[in-house]
Amino acid sequence: MALWVVRTPRTFRTVVLPPSWSYVARVPMLSSRVIVISAPRLCGYWKRSISEAVLPLHKEETYNYQQEYQPTYHLNDAYNPFFKETPQYKEEEKLQYSSFEQINHYLLDVERLYNGTVKSFEIGHSVEGRPIRGIRISKNPGVRKPALLLDAGIHAREWVGPVVAQYAIQQLLANASNANLTDGLDWYILPMLNPDGYVFSMEHPPARLWRKNKAQTFVNYCGGVDLNRNFDYVWGGPGSSDDPCSTNYRGPYPFSEPEAVAFGRFVLSIAQDLRMYLTLHSAAQAILYPWGYTNLVPPDWQDLDALAKKAEAAMSLVNGTRYHVGPTTKLVGLGAGGSDDWAKGAVGIKYVYTLELPGLFYPEKGFHPPTEALPIIAREAFEGIRVFAEHARNRRP
């Protein structure tokens, strides 16, 4: 028997089966792969059929980093302390790390307070049955408009991402000076994509650096799947692991996890309107764009790079903090199967960015900035989000 795992375009093209001893399956939900199992005598047929039926998903360009990518600063040089002395904040500026329950209550509260503009929704449930919720902010929900998607919390230990997502909601709704950001642009914000892992990292101090979800694996003493390695775009590629004991364990197959499936289905349901996807992580202090699975970059990398540098410049004005800008693999390393690569490569969203928020003493202890630093981190991030949103609102499809 012969077996191929074949990647297909987003619109699946059916291949006519020859008689007997052959089987074709699309695996699994949301997958862009086809498994072909064939009798040896039919291998020639399948090779010809595959070459005729399968189209390339995207075009890539070779990028000579040594010649063209020359950042003007290094991460250690760029790091500025969040504050030189203990700052005094106004009451409304104080931020804190929220529990999963508090995040969900917050989403329901803003829906009640801004009824008609805010609509909460549930995209699915986690392995342990917790709801994955988000909100839509739309001044005129009956009119179709360009949209921006913002998420956080796909990695359990990165607590600062949900803080920034909630801060963005507050700024969009309660700060009149930001009213223009919701004119002609719908916002979809999901502050917590990995509720089980987040709860586990909060309620069990020894698990503070837990990264994955809480799925059971074939190794009893090593649970969890890295949800940001579980998306079906070059799933199983470099930077992911088939070892359940690894923090980068990709799962048994693409979209094996209910959290990833729920998010994938939701993104596809609004894909026609999406102009931009921003995903919040920590703590590399960088603005990243695809790809995460290869040292190559997309054909439009210069567009992505230019906009990211514009956002970084705005962020640096808040407190002088500088962020790296560049491709994922160049700045933080390989990581195939991420939501960002999937959003750009499989869904077709042009502007896709990972905003790596800063942390103290990265990478050893970068996942728990002091609460006194949260307002500065949030303000910096929101200034970058503002630049991205203005571009998304004004960009033509």
C-alpha cells in the first residue's frame, strides 16, 4: 500500500476514484489535507491525478535577511525599564490580572452597558467544558463593514495578553477620543482562547508556566496540546513536536483540539469581512508577521513590515519602549501550526500580526510583569492596535 498526505486549496476539488483498492478522506474538520491510500498498481494514477488536481496554496519569496533585514537595535539594548520609580496611577488606570470568571463577567457587563453596540457570543467550549467567549463591537450591526479580529490567551501562562484585550475593549467603548476607531470598522475580540490552561496556571502555583491546554494524551503523565501548533497550515512542521511531554506538542493531528476547532470555525464564518488579525502573546517584545514555519516570507512581506514599523513607532512614544519588527522565524524562531500562519496562508487574511508584549527578564521570567507595569504595557499596545485599526478601516478589500 502507498499513502500520501496531500495539501489542497481552500476550495476542495474532488478527485475521481479509480476502481477498487483506493480510498480518499478529508481529515479532519477544517483541514486542508487529503489522505490518499492506494494499491501499488494504482500509484501512477494517483501521482498523475494529484499533480493535476492540487494547486499551490501560496507563493513565497526568498528573503535575504543578512542583506536586507537589519534591525537598528537588539532586544537587550531596546529594553527600557517600565518605570524608573514607582508611578502613581489614577484609579481608572489601575489594571490587574483577572480570573477566567472575571473575564467572562466583564464581557457580559460591557454587553449590558453598551447594549446595541456590543454583542457577546460563544464560539465553543474547551476540553474541560469551559465556554470560549468574545464580543463584537459594531456601531451599526445591521450594516456589513470591514472587521478586525483580536484575540489573546491561547498560551495559558501569558497572562498579560487578556489584560491588554480587556483594556482595548474599555478604550474602544468608554474613551470618546477613540470613537473614530469604531466608525466603519467592526471589532471581534476574544480575550481567552485557552480557558482550561489559564485556570490551571492561575490556581496551581507549580503550574504557573503551563502553556498548553488540558487535553489528555497517549502519555498519561504528559498532558496538554499547544494550541498554537494545532492549526492546519503546515501542521507538524519545524518548531512543533510530536512528543506530548514537550511544551510545543502539536497534538495527534491538525485541529484535534476543541479550542482550535471552535476558533477556526469562527474565523471562517467572518472571513469575508476580516481585514486584519491581531493575536496577543508575550514576552518577546516584538511585532511579528508570517511565516512561522519557514525562513521564507510571504510575497507581501514589505507591506506587512511597513505597517508594523508604523505601529511600533507609535508604541514607542508612550514610554520609550522599543519593539522588534520582523518575521516570526527571524525574531523568535520556528513554530509551524500557529493561528497566524493559518489565518494568512489558509484563510487568506492579508494583514496578520502577533504582538509579543514585553516582560521582565525575558525569556526566563517574562510571563508575569508586575501589576504596576500593566497600565504602561496596555497603553503601549493600544497605540499599536490603533495604527493597525486605522489601516484596516481605510483599506479596500
